[in-house]
Amino acid sequence: MKHSPLLQAKNLRYSFNEAGIPTHVLKDVSMELLPGEITSIVGPSGCGKSTLLYLLGLLDRPDSGDIFLHEKDVLKCDDQTRTVLRNHKLGFVFQFHFLIKELSVLDNVALPMRKAGHSATTSHKKARNVLDKFGLLDKASRFPHKLSGGEQQRVAIARAIINSPSLILADEPTGNLDSENSKIVYSVLSKLATEENISVLLVTHNIELAQSCNRVIRMRDGRIIE
Amino acid sequence: MAMSLIGIIFGISFFVITQAQTSGFEAFFIRTILGTNGAIKISDRFQDMDGTVSKVSEDGKSQFFFRSREEARYTEGIVFPDEIRNALASYQGITGISEVLEGTAELSGVSRSFPVIFHGIRHHDHSQVSELDNQLIGGVMDNFTTDPMSILVGSRIAERLMLKKGDRVVMKGGTGTIQLKIAGLFETGVSQIDKNRIYIHLSTARQFKGERFAGSFFQVGLSNPEKAPELAAQIQYHLGHRSVSWQEREKVWLDVFKALRISSAITVSSILLLSGLGIFNVFAIMVIEKTRDIAILRSMGFSRFDASAVFLWQGVIILFIGLLSGCIFGFIGTYFISEIPLRIRGIFSTDSFVVNWDISHYLWAITIASVFVIIASWIPARRAGKIEPAKIIRETL
Ligand SMILES: Nc1ncnc2c1ncn2[C@@H]1O[C@H](COP(=O)(O)OP(=O)(O)OP(=O)(O)O)[C@@H](O)[C@H]1O
Ligand SMILES: [Mg+2]
């Protein structure tokens, strides 16, 4: 069965301006992501992987190019619409878990759903559900700093998927984890792709993990080389 | 944060209390002088009017000045009282007109004598333009009204000459000597008046002075004393008699009260300003500390407004608690202050702190506190709203 692409990026360019001198970080990047696929991006440090992820995640805007999410031209959307799209359609996982230390695991996971306008009861119920799937239900009432690194990262993934997004953007989610935990996190992500038909874009330096993905995108010096 | 909240509560209550006091004393002073000397005093007639009147318009208010030329003359007193009285009847808002004949004399008791200023009045007229009846502290007003040879003596004069109601006194000066009987004592609270004024009947005063008009003036009462300056200017212009409003007459004291009121407002507002700075400080630090959390919340779909709202809400809650408690403490404080015994004689007479219950003090305090707190939370809130998630996440990793 042929899927229509979930996300299309065309001719993205991005540069930083420092003291008037532009540094071109992305030079004409085009790519597509399909639902139900886990895609990895690999490449040397500084080649622009994170920058690309922020653009696709609507956290930043390119100098030029187009991004279509569900065939919608998201670069033409205003800030408010992009904010709502991030809430409903996208989930982020970073190298650092970024959990809010004042909130319990359960509240952290429920947060995006609360923002989407659901009641505390509904959100907590769904959050428990997701935590259960990740084997973390017994940790629901703990605070983030009382979890292991692998657990924290899985909570962050739980938070990223609570609103059933169509795309998860993961920037080195296993960067701080040992190989054991890396494998667990990876299997959680690949299971989401196959079982929930979510598209996962995974930036990683771990070649072994990258090779396990459906597709590998290689980058060098602001371009996709393969 | 708790300190800032306490600061706001204190600031608001102090503001209310100090304003209640200063404006209380001011209002009391105004009541006293209006009750003693009336709203407008109309006296000597200008004779050489032409070309000496100049009108100055300043912020829409008219002011009239009489420049005395060398040959300008004016007659002492009001020469045609009935005509003036009739003319005054056509002005709006005049509640009473009392003709007064003023002069100096020497008052003698049993053993001592004392210089005084007598005011010859018709009691019926004068009670319309003053609080004389209420200022009576010994004696009965009827004793004065029924006996043309009776006298009302200022309390401090009575003290000095050791006089009391029913005593007989001798008034010397003018055309001779008359014997008077003390119908009562009065106290205005204005020591300058209490220690040199006496009231006698107008007819008696005329006889005593031997002159019909010199030293006579009209004391005028107004339903709205605030209008006195304009009305006095009109009267002066139309009737050609010197007319002075109470505001002009008591300018020095009124300015002192105003300065007190404003300086206390400024002083107390600085407490509110400091609290505002405290809040600003706490919020500014909080925004810096929470930058990462705000960035991640933004990435998961919280808006700029959500980020700002957190701080605005905290500001509003602090402000609300501060305003409510501040006003309540201010109210209670004002009440207790008004119960503090304090004996004042000199410019008015009171035995406790005078306070003025005025909603405008609360509104001012609320306005000032709100401005400071809203600015103090708005600036950090705006900064929170401006956080760019990509930039912060990049910098954190
Ligand atoms: N604020 C900035 N100003 C100028 N250049 C920047 C800035 N931030 C990043 N860069 C540059 O942009 C380029 C791409 O950065 P990016 O973070 O996308 O790399 P990356 O591929 O994610 O690297 P890594 O694997 O180390 O995370 C780098 O060469 C970096 O030096
Ligand atoms: Mg990176």
C-alpha cells in the first residue's frame, strides 16, 4: 500500500547571522517522511541535523523553502496555528528529557493533553494508559529526579505521544543513555511507528540504531548526501 | 515575594490612613474657617474703578485685580448695605448674608482689661453664615438675641479676664464706654479669633463706634463653598466692592495642607514602588530560571500568551490579595487613628485625630499599586512570551 507523505520538505535553506556574516547551515535540503516509518538522520557533528529537526518541528523558520505537513503549507501559518499544530500533530524528544521538575511523572505526561483542552481526569487517565504501555505506571506519582536516565527518557516519549501525534521528532534521544537503555528507548520508538502508524524521525550518532531504522538519511555539511 | 506582598498591603493601608488624616484635618480646618468667617467677605467700596480693573484668564478661571492708581480712593466699609444686599439676592447659591461692623475696643473685667476686636452682628443673619450657635460653649444664645446690651466673648479672652457667663464687662473706646452683660462664651478653635474676638449687637456696635459704615463688611454664606472664588470675582466686578473668597483668605494654610497631603502621598507611594521593584526582581529571576521549562512548554504547544500568563496571573493574584488586605487594614487603621485622643487648638479645635472617610483615597491607592504591580509583572511576562524554544533548546543541549 502506497502512503501519501506525511511531511514534505523542499529546498530548505537556513543560515545564522553573526555580526552580519551569514553561516549557511542548511543548503537546499529536501526530504519526505511516510507514516508508520522510522527514519534516522546521521552525519558528523555540526552538519545541521538539529537545525533541520527544529525546522520540521515548526520551532523555527527556514530562510527559504517549503514544508508541508499533511499537505498543509505550514510556513504560511501564523505563530498561533503553528503552536496548535505542535500540540496536536507533533511530539518532541530531546537528548535531555526536559521534564518539569516541579510536576509528578503523571502530570508531566498529561501536560500536552491539558493544553489541548482536556479535563484533568481524562488527561490523567490517558497518561496512566501510556505510562502503563511503557512499563512506568508504578512510577506515575514520582517526581522526575527520582527516575533513572532511561526512565526519564521514556517518560519524555510518553509525554510526546499523549496527544497521538502523527510525527515524533527525536534529537539524539539515546545520547545520554547506556546501550541497554538505548535499545529500550529505540524499541519503544519503533513500536510506535509500526503499531500506531506514527512517523518517527530519529537523529542519532549510534550507527547500530540508525541501521535498524526503515530508512537512513545521511547528512554532511548542510546537505543530504544519500 | 512575601515581602513584596506585605509591602503592597502596608503601602496601601498607609496611603489610605495618611490621606484620611491629612485630608481629614484639611476638611476640618475648612469647616472651621467657613463656620467662623464665612465663604466670602465683601468690604470696602472702590471709588475710582475706571481703568483699574484687569482681568486675567488663567486655565479658564477669571481673576480680577484692582490696581490702585495714585489718585484711586476707596471708602471704608459698605455705604449702601441695603442696595448691596438686594444686588446679592440676584446671585445663585448664596445661603446667607450677614452685615458685620468691625472695630477695636478695650474690654475690662473686674480687675484686668484686654484689647479686643468686636463684631457687631444681627444674630439671625449671622447664624446663616456661620456656626456661631454651635461654637457657643457656655451660655444660651437666646440671652444674646434678646438683650441688645449683651456680649459673646471668645474663650481665650474669657480665660485671661477670668470671665464667665452672666458677668458684666465694660467696653471702652470709640465714642465712650458701654456696659455689657456676658450672654455666653464661644470657641472656634482658631486661637487668633478665640483670643481677640467678641460679638455684640450691630446696633450697639454702631452706637459705640459712632460711625455708621466704616469697618463694616458683609459675611456671605454659600451653598457650594467651592464656587467662592468665581463668585467673589463676579461680585467684586459688578458691585465695586472688595470681595475675598475663603480660599484666597486662607491660602497660606490651604497650601500647607495641600503640600502635606501630596508629600505624604508621595512618601507612601514609594513603599508601593519598592514593592513593585521587588516583584519585578522576583519575576525577572523566575523567568530566567524557568527559561528552559518555558521553551519545552512552547515546543509542546503552549503559546506565547500561556508563557506570559503564568507571570501575569501571579502578579494579579498578588495584587488582588494586596489590594483587598491593604484596603481592609487601611479602613481599620483609619478607624483606630480617629479614636486616638489628641488635643489641638490653634487653627481648629479637636480632641482626637480627625479623619476623612473618602473612597477616592482607596481608589488612588488601588490605582498606584495596580500600576506598579502590573508594570512589574508585565515586563517579565513579556520577556517570557518572547522566549524562542529552538534557540533555548539548542543552547541547553
Ligand atoms: N547560534 C548559532 N550561531 C551561529 N552558528 C550556529 C549557531 N548554532 C549552531 N550553529 C552552527 O550551525 C551548524 C549546525 O548546527 P546543528 O546543531 O544543527 O548541528 P548538528 O548536526 O545537530 O550537530 P550535533 O551532532 O553536534 O548535534 C553548526 O556548524 C553550528 O556551529
Ligand atoms: Mg544536534
